[in-house]
Amino acid sequence: MLAFSHYDFENDLGRVRPMTYVIAEPCIGTKDDSCVEVCPVDCIHPTPDEPGYDAAEMLYIDPAECIDCDACVEVCPVDAIFAEDQVPPEWQHYTAKNATYYGQGGS
């Protein structure tokens, strides 16, 4: 098993899987949609077409939907997306913030 933090989630098949990617502080106020456009499984929300997009301060990756493809990391113009085990120490709290957004607070 890969070394991830304690934020694990059940996917649709009932299997527990670790969080994959986390969007951190550089996204705040930027919300560049490049990551949304390249995501093959549409796991980054809110999208510009969804309610609440304008009010959201940043975007979030759904850990239950993410397939760990890395496409979002490559296109983010502000380098705000990190593998969960590579989030810089000063932004670790964004892992919990992402989990909370999806109603899966971890343990």
C-alpha cells in the first residue's frame, strides 16, 4: 500500500482508497479551469456550470472519483495541485479542507 495520510475514502465499489490529489492555497482567488477541462472523469468541482461556482474560493478534487492520472497537476498554472503525500507542510490543512468539501472528513 502507498504511504498516504489518514484520509481514506470509500469508492463506489465499497473499496477504501486514499486521497489522491489535493488543491491547495495557490488556487484561492485564481480558480483557473484548466484542470477541470483536462480531467477525464470530471472529478474537479465546482465547475463554471455548477451552482456555487462564483461563491467558491477555490476548486476541489473529489477523492472518490479521481483516477490518479496526474493530468490536472501538469496544467495548473499556479502549481496548486499536489499528490496527497507531497502537499507542502504549510498547506497540509488543505487535505482536510478538500475532504470536508466532499463531506468525508476522514478520521
